[in-house]
Amino acid sequence: MKKKDKLNGYQVVKEGEIYYIDEFPNFPNQNKKSKEVFQSVERIILNEKFIWFPTKFNITERVVLLTEDTEEYFSISGIKKLIEKDKYLFINTNTFFKIKISFIDNKTELKIIYYTIDDEKGLINCYSFDMLLNIIFINYKIKQFTPRRVDFLTNVFKLNMKEIRQIPILPVQWLNFDENGDLLEFKNIKIVED
């Protein structure tokens, strides 16, 4: 059964164990209100594992440029394949990630940004939760999905633009492993797939 509430002016729908925001903007930085709501969601997700402040962390990025050889990665299932390839770097760590899609000099770029908490060898100091949320926040160019670009990505590379348009609003996600070192399912990505 669906239950509706309001949060910062947005309609929040609860369906079973899942909460989602009805008619959320296309980008978390579309306005101040959307940024606040988006960061509230990320705070909840990050609180799944307790982070002590001050803390230190490192950033590792997987960057993929769209070509005929890499187009398979520009989808939710492709992103999961990339994370599967990278997982050996993060076993036995506290690591979360974010996904970014951008268009630089007419090139389409996909980034998976991994944040590994490491109080001993971390290079980035972080003194509070608010500071962490601001460090990991991705400011998007609001008008990056132009009709011409969407047409090109759809017709030339056959990308599923419905999935691609979801990437900017995917919140942070922890890398969780089972006892065999296999990645557990990403709840937030599964919601987009469904």
C-alpha cells in the first residue's frame, strides 16, 4: 500500500520498505531544495555504517569514455560490471561510491568515484558529516541532456536514455561483501533497474 507524505515540498511515497520522491528534479543541484533533500537521503545511506569524525579517506576513480568498444558500460548493468572488475581493490575496506555522467568537449564520460575511509593512510581530511556531504556532492550541468545529444546517444550508440538520465540522481552506495568476497546487491541501483 502506498503512503504519501511531504518532505521539503516534495511528495514522498512509501511503498513497503521503499521510500521515493515523486517528481524529483532531474539533477540534485537543480535548486537549493533538491540539494537539501538529496543530501538528506545520502546522510541516511552513509549512516548505515558509522563514520567517526574527524576522518580521512582516499578517492579512486574509474573513468570510461564512450566509444564503440565501451558502450556496454553506459547502462546500469554495465556500471555493475565495472564495479565487479574493481571490487578486489576494496575488499575489507569501508568504501562507498557515486556515479557521474558528463559531457566534456563532445565526449561522453562515465565516472565511478570510490571513497575509501582510511584514518591511517587517507589523504583527504574530513571534519564533519556536512563537510563529507559537500565533498561528495556532484554539481551537474543542468542542461547537459540536450535534444541533439540525446538523439545522438540514442541513435548512434543505442544507449537507454531512461537509464542514463537516472545516473545524476543515484545516491551514494556502500560496497558490501558477503563472507566469500562477493558483492552484495546495490539497493539503490536495483530500484532504478526495476
